[in-house]
Amino acid sequence: MFDLSNYRVYQYYEMFKNTMKVPEAICLTKNNVLEEDNCQQYDDIDHKLQNKNKKYQKKDKSRIDLVLAADNEEDNYKIQERHNFFKVLRNKRLNISKKAILSFDKKTKFWIVYTPFDVLCDAAEDLKLHLPTVQDDIEINLWYSKALKKLRACWDRYDPFAIRNSYFNKSKFYFADVFDKSRLCEFYNGNNKNKLFSQAYRSLITYHILQTTSWCSDFRIKCGLSYLMHNNVFTDCYPVHDGVILKGSNLKPVSTKQKLYEEWGSFKQIFKYQPIDAIKDYFGVKIAFYFDWLGFYTLFLIPVSLLGILCCLYGGLSLMWFEPTKEICSQKKNFHFYMCPLCDKDCNYFYLDETCLYARIAHVFDNSATPMLSVFMSLWSVLYLEYWKRRQYTLSYKWHSKNFYEVETLRPEYCEAAVQKRVNPVTKETEPFISTKDYFFKVCGELSVVFLFMCLVIAATMGVIVYRGAVFILKAHSNSKLLVACSASVISLIIINVLRILYKRIAKKLTEWENPRTKSDFEKSFTFKMFWFQFCNAYSSVFYIAFFKNAYFVGWPGDRKYFINRNISLEGCSAQGCFLELSIQLVVLMAGQQLIGNIPEFVLPFLKKKYNSWKHLIANKNVPIYENDYQLNRIEKHNELFLYGEYEEVVLQYGFVTMFIAAFPLAPLIALVTNLIEIRIDAKKLITQFRRPIPMLDKGIGVWYNILVTVTAFSVMVNGCVIALTSEFIPRIVYKYKYSSDHSLNGYLNWSLSYYNVTNFKEYEKPLQTPLHPICRFAGFHDSKSPYDFNKTHWEVWTVRLTFVFIFQFVISGTSRLLAWFIPDRPTSLCLKIRRQQHLAKEAEKLYKIKIRKRMPDINVHGDGASELDLNLML
């Protein structure tokens, strides 16, 4: 016998014992016990096991890491492929159902996959997973720590957004280290095989094994599960939910799914915090990052929403003393405000007091507080991104995903299309390869299609412009602007969604044709094509109203611009400008887009779920949990695109809020309300309508952060242009400080209107109505005589407009950079925790080397000069 007290000898003994073991083919039999598998036909149906599904589910529920599903069909090719795949997996010591389990309707087969603890440990080492070791013991003693601690304790006690008596305990912060099987006892729960790896980690590791398991020597198809799913050998691979939803039950929920449904997926908790750590443990880090980002963004919207409300309240109150509006509403058929028709021939003359309602509503949004709100919003967006960067870094460290690096496998579509091969410079293995020349031509082809669809968006916008002009002529009266603005906004909303659905399908086909090398490349390529098209699609109508409905493009009395012919003229702004139209467009697009997006987003999966239950005859049947989950909606064929639609919707909304806050101060409030609803709808949908996704690790929100940075930088310029070019802020400033004798706005209305002699109308321009006065007025700064070109005041105002845009851009951008530099990317406490973790990891490695006799322990020298070995290090 070996002397097992010697650790190194013990290691050699264990190694010798393991080498003598024959790899066992482990499977589940009808008695649900583990035994050797002597069967060669994996597609045989075990009908006895089928009749004991309920017992199996109850007894071996914890033994389901993943479920493989396939159609029940007699296809020899698929049967052989599954047989080969299972054979390799079993050699890797994975436990797989000995025989396929037939579904209730006999249309689907299921295989239960369970990964033994030793295999999990080996794969975790390969993935370099960081697992928790010891609890955080850092104490931060900064000058503000004591006061902040008291404030936080007080806030936690009375926090109205916290869920009292929550089912989920507050998570603790643990230091982490790269997993090492030989140092198992150093990790948290290392002495408990059932708790060391959470269910999310078990599913992730098992999925990694299935993805990286190759059973064919052909270099073109050296792929794992993804290749089999691509060829429909398997229809899906998914982890099971840990229970069912029991609605109306007064019993305390036991399963995590039930707890999440009640605390996260319920509209009763709409104003409560999300249980982010529980979401991470159940759905994985990638999905948890999306919901935390959405919640963080929604929380940041609260202060700017309050400021937007105050801005509109100020606009409403200032109507009592705002001189231009008082002049409009107090004039009674005054000669000085007899206005020219807004279009040729079909429009009539009108008095300015008829637009009193329009002017009052416009001033609620376009008042002296609006520019200050725009400045605040520009700085707010920078603060939001900087603090999200800090939170993202903190969460990735807390969830031990910061240093995670996944070695991605090649997409099966890429392998099949590749006709060349090369040696990978990293792995030194032969792999499929598509030449750069072929890839370049495909990218050029894609860009031409993207450009074509952007032109289609512009054509659709032009169609709405024609509609505006035609309807305005047919309904030409003082309040027709409101009718035209509302109806055109609804049409724009419909066109945006139709083009979005059409282009999304084409973008997927284009990306599949491009055939990126890996899943992450596929996601980035699709996101790039889809988002920037959506950027053009969603904002084109808004940019048209904000910057192109002015005198340069529309014209003025006697010099109207036409669309194709003289029958349809371009619709211009009212006498008070286009500000109110812009606000209406934003309201319809923001609220309507959310409504159109949320109803199908939840209703369609619900109807599909009901249809699947009816189709597979399992409605109201007691079926196993994995079969019940299979009737739920599949996440998507391309799992990497699952969250794309969710991110896109919110990022476009973020663009509306940040870029056009000057046009519609209530945009943050609409975003806040819709996001609160969006969170609960997405949560309910994910819990009840979809199969549980593979829990994936991630470092943050990925490419979407860079998109947010780009949108934020662009929003500063847009905000400045909206204030300078669209609102009346600059003309009022010029009049107040240059032309007004008492620096007030008395007489501003008369100063901002030009004169036009009605006798100068050409025959095809003359209104059908007989003029009541020889002179009419129109908005703008023009000469009083033909040809009514722009006068000196116009160029003065435009000089100030452009100067304001430059100063606004320079000051805000400079301040933003200063804020970004001043706010560190990592909190001070996190930096200390990282240093502490590195120190503990170094010490743990040092002790382990001493333990295995790879190095000698340090000598501790005491104050009296004596020295001794630290015998504790030998234990």
C-alpha cells in the first residue's frame, strides 16, 4: 500500500487509478438509475419511461442541465448523426438519456443531458471561469464614507422603490479567482458539489461542451451542436424552467420562476426595483445586463422628466405675460396682422388672431426655459453614459464576467460555404476560410442594398410631404395645420414600421449571405446594417420638419416651391413656425412606436404559445417540464439577435429624448412611462412565453454602448440646431437686445412679419378670395418690394443662429469632456476590491504551491531575533 499521508504520492496514486478506468457510457434507463449503455440505437422510444414522466420529473428534476429536442421522423442520416454525436459526448463522460423520450403527441423526441461534477470542473478550467472565493472584507474609509453610510441606511429604511419582504435575499459581494480543480476547497461552496456551480453555470458549461464537441474529421464541418441544429438534426437545445406559474395561489412560491413572476413580471411591482441578481442567476449575465441597463436609464429619466414638466408649466404660466402671444390673441381683425395665404390659389387670407390656440400651445413647449433644459439634457446624457460605464464595470466584476473570454466556434454556415482552408495562427489547426476578396465583394453588395433602402426611406418621406401639401390645400383653413400634422405623423409611424419589418427580413438575409465567421461577427454585422437604417427611418420625418420646412425649401408668397408641378406646392410652417408640428410628430412617434411594439411583442408570443399547446395536444395535460417548455416560443433561430429588438427600441427612444428635448420637453416623461411598462412586459414575456435561454456571460451591453456614445455626440449638435434654427429663441433675443427700446418683446410680432403687396400675385397664384386689404403679412425677414428677397435683418438673425450653434456645440462638448475626465471609470471602492482580490489570489496560489511541496514556506522573523517555520502553511 502507498503511504497516502504523502500528498505527492497520493496524487500519483489517484492519477494511476484514473488511468485504469474505462470510460463508461452512462445513460438513464426506465428506472431512472445510472447504468452502462449497451444499446446502439439512440432513437428507440422507451414507452415505459414515457408513462413514468411525472415520476421522472419529480425525482430527477435537478439532473437536467440541458434538453435536446428533435422531430420524430425516420431519417437514417439524422439518426446516424445523433448516434455519432452521442457517442463522442458519452466518451466525454456526459450523461445522456439512453433512449429518446417521446412527447405526448408523439411528434418530438427529447434527450436529457446531465454533466457530472468532474466534467463540469474540467470544462470550467478550460473556460477560465472566475468563481467566488471569500466574501468581500474591504472597508472604505473616505472622508464622506461615514455620512454616506448613514444616508444610505436611512434611504434603505424608507426607500419607496424597494420590495419589502422580498423572496430574494440581498446578494453579497465575493472575491473571485480563476477556477482550479485542484484547489477546490478554496472556492465558495467548494465542499458542496451541488452548490459550487449554479444552474446557470451548469447550463452554460454543458452548452459549451456540446458546441465544441466535434465528431467528424472533415474540416468543413468541424462543428458541434450548432452544425446539427443547422441541419435540423436537433430542433433546439434549451435549459428547463424550474417550475410552472401557479396563478391565484396563496402558497408561498418555491421555484425561482414563480418568484420572478411575482416580483419582476407583475405590473403590481411597476414602481419597484428589479431583482437583478436573481435575473442574472436565472437567465444569465447577458440578459441581466440588458434589464439593468434599461432600469438604470429609466431611473436617470426621473430628474429630467421633472424638469420637462416644470418647463411646460412655466410655458403655460408665462402666457399671462408673454407679449407676442398676447398680441396674437388680443388683436381683432387688425390691418397690421392681415396674413397672406399659406399656399397658392386654394388657400385664403386670414387674420393672425385666428391662430391664437396654435400660438398658445406652441409657447408651452417653446419658451425661454427650453434652451436651459436642452443644456441640462446634453450634460445629463454625458453623466448617464459615464455613470453607466462605472456601473457596467462594477456589475461585470461582481458577476465575475469581466475577464471572461469565450473562444468562439465557427458558424456552420461559414464552414459549409468555405472552399478553402488555412492554418489558424492562434490554434495552429486547419480550419475553413473564405478569402478577403470574396468577403469584400459581399460587403459592397450589402452596402448597395442598404443605400437603396435608405433612398426608399427618403422616397417615403417625400410621399408624406406630398400628402401634407395635398391635404393642406383641401382643408385650407386656420386650424388645418393641426389636422395635417397629426394625420401625417400617423402615416409616418405606419410607414416606419412597415419599412422596419421589411428591412429586418432583408437585413437577416443579407447578413446570412455575407456569412460572418462567428456568432459575435454575425451580431455586429446585423446590428450595424439594421440600426443605422432604423436611424434614418425613424428620424427622417423629424429632421424634415425641424430643418427643411423653412423659407429656403418652401418659399414665400409670390415665390412658392412646387413638387413636380404647380398643382402641389410644398407645405410650409405656420406664422408661429414649425415648433408645434415637431412636437406633435415626436409625441406620435414615441408613444405610437411603443404601443405598436409592445402589443405584438406580448400578444403574438401568447397566441403562439396557446396554438402550440393546442397543436401538440398538451393543453391542460400533465406533461414533463421539458415538454411543457418545448411548447413555448423559441428564442430565435439566431440566438445572438434575441436582444437586438429590445436594445434597438430603447436606443431609438434615447435618440428622440436627447436630440429633440428642445422641441418637446415632455419627451423624457413619455420615455419614463413607456419604459416602466416595457420592463414588466419584457419580464413577463421572458418568464411565461419563451423557452429559457442559454445563460451567457458578457462584459456589458457590447456594441450598444458605442452606439449610445455616437447618438449622444450627435444629439448635442441637433439640440443646438433645433434651438437656433427651429425655435423662435434667437429672433427674440436679437429683437430684445438690438431693436427693442426697452429690451422687452413689445412689438416683436410686427417686427418678425414681412409685407407683401397682393397685386404682385401672378394669375396662377391668386387666391380665390378677394383681399380685404392691399397689403398682407407673412413670417420672415424680407424686403417690402418685389422681388421680396431677404433683407439685412434676416442675415443678422442667421449670423446669430450659426454663432449660437457653434458656441453651444463648443461649450457643451468641452464641458462634457471635462465631466468625462473628472468622473473615473471605476469607483474607488471597486479599485480597492480589485487590488484586494489580486492580493488574495496571489496568496492563495503561494499557499497552494507550498502545500504541494513546489516551494518552501517563508521564514517568519520575530522581534526577539528568533526564527521558525510557519507550520500553518504546511496544513
